[in-house]
Amino acid sequence: MRFMTAMNQAFKTYDDAVQWLFLQLPQYQRQGAAAYKPGLARTERLMAYLNNPERVFKSIHVAGTNGKGSTAHMLASVLQAAGFRVGLYTSPHLKDFRERIRINGVSIAESDVLEFVQDHAAVFKEMGLSFFEMTVGLAFDYFDRSKVDVAIIETGMGGRLDSTNVILPILSVITNIGLDHIQFLGDTHQAIAREKAGIIKHKTPVVIGQYTEQTLEVFQSISNKLNAQLIKAQDQVYDTYECDLKGAYQQLNQKTVLTALAVLKTQGFYISAQHIALGFSQVQKSTGLMGRWQTIGQRPLIICDTAHNADGLTVTMRQLDDLNAPQRHLVLGFVADKALEDIFELLPKAGIYYFCAAHNPRAIEASKLEDLGSRMGLTSQTFNSVNEALSAAKSKASDQDVIYVGGSTFVVAEVL
């Protein structure tokens, strides 16, 4: 009892609580592989301790290598436009921890975070929970107490062993499969597909966004075993809706969302064409989503995007080329565990590069990026911070040029 009282007294403010969440236990976002704790046993014990809030509300589970965040936010925006009270759990955050947990676009209150940590920190410490497991518990408890109509839950990494995979959703969505986090999920598309397919549940429909012959075979095999209806969004034909999320890749995400909405309609959700149009037109306003082909400056045009692996950067580099700017200035930083040589092969040789490292323990030193860029024939400089790199790019760019900021979520976070 004295221990619990001492723990409670240690958290007098929201900042105290968040500091403890980040630093008390290792977490993947900061430390990488050393903090990775796969498996559901701890989360299941946590849910039992919290009286299984995940069983109270309806949920939609979203996984995938790229596009799962945009897809989750699009779904939330449309369902909000249709009048539903929608919980949204995503990760990582860009500026504020509370971005991870929202209801109808409004972040969880600081007081709710503080109270949750005050009430449960001692037990969480005894359980040995990871940062991600604790935030999942916070989100699910909050959605239960707030009586959401439906919660959209984005996986953190993978699916099968992800902490979010204790829910029993009414619909599963897998956006696509690419090579990322290969040290945890496998080094082939089929192996990663099997991990993502772990969110498929017995007799629960699953929407697949993009697929290949190899990944589709995995999805079909698992869905057949679980008697789960599999719907391929890639094969559907829909009218295109105007969306405030820019970038060609959002058209692929939109098709996945439209297919998911069609399934939800069969389950009794009333969603009209007007709801869909309104939801797509105001995703950023309705949900607070940031960092997806986001314009943050004009003359020169400055765009930031959180694409951070080869598949994602293939698309964004193509979009950058489509702008036909006289010169491209790229402010880039990366974190460890990325296939950098594959990524650097995608970068335009004619661009001017400003390599930097975000303020994160996993950030790769700018000098190492410069060395690799030099071997790849790239013209580059290094900078001590993201904002120094961006300032240098602004000083060199003409009004007609374009500046791209990206390579890592953490890099984008520092310019927003």
C-alpha cells in the first residue's frame, strides 16, 4: 500500500505521467529491438485487470506496412460524418502523446491520462508492461468509459503478436504488405503477410487493400481456415471522392476505405454517399491527422511526409518528380533498422540533399547518411538538427523549387 501511495504521489501533473510512460520502461519507438516485447500474454492479463474493456465496444482492426494510419483516419472521418461516436487509436504520435487516443477527433484529456497512470502505475510496474501495452490499456479503458459506438484500432507493428490483437473486431483491414521491420516480422513478403494476417478472426470479414499473388495466397489460406470472408479492395470499382489528404497513394487507401464501408453497411451501419463525401473532404479537420503529403510552406513549396520505407518512399519520390519543380531539395533523416541502400537507390540523383538526425536515440548519424549518399552519387550536406537542415534548404531554394522533408516520422515531427 505504501508503494502504491508513493507511486501516486509521484504523478502530480500530466507531464509527470507521460514522462513515466516514456521512461519507466523501454519502448520500441525510442530504443528499437531492445524494447520489443512480442506476445499477448501481458496484454491479456492487463485487459483482465481492467475488466476487459475491449469486449464492450465494437472495433475495426487496421494493419499493413504502409497506409494504415491514413486508412484508419479516413474511416474515422466518414463514420463521424455519419453521426457515430468514433474512437481512434493510432501510433506513433507526432507532437503530443494524446494524439494516439481520440474520440471524434478530440484527443484524450490530460486529466484522463494523469488519473489512469495514478490509479494503475504500481500494478503496471509489477506486471512489467511495455510502453505500448500500457497505452493500449489506456485507450481501451477510455473508449469503454466514453461509450464509443465503434473504435478504429491501428496495430503498432505486425499484427499476430501486436498488443492490440486482443480485440474481437467486427471487421479487419490489411492495407498492403512491404518489407519493413524485417528483423521482427520476417524478410519476405509472405512471412510479413502471415504476421499481418494474424488480425484475421473467426467468421469476421477482412478487407485486403493491395496484394500480390504471393501475399494473396497467404491471406486466402488463413481466412479460409478461419471461415472469414475475404474482400479484395484492389479489385473493386468505385467513384473517386475528393479528399483533403493529398498524394496519389491516398487513392489506393480510399479504395480500401470504401470497401470497408461497404462491409459495414451490411452490418447495419447507415452510411450515405453524402456522409462519405463529407468524411473524405475533411479528414484532417475531423481527425487531426498530420504528416501525410502535407504542405507546410509556399514559395518555395515545402512538403513533409512520414513515408519511411522503400515501398512508401517509392510513391512519394514519384509524386515529387510529378511536381516538375526546377530543383528538388530533400531534407532527410532515418532511424536504424531500415534497408538504407534500397531506399537510397530510389532517391533522385539530381536532387540536393540535406541530411540530418532527429532527436531520437534510434536516429542514424547524418555523417553516415552523407557517406552512403556520396557512394550513391548524391550531392549532400550534413546538419546538426532537422530545423538547421530545413533552414539551409530554404536559403538555397528558389520560389519555384520544392523542398521535401521526410525519411522518418521523427524528422517530420520536428518541422510541424
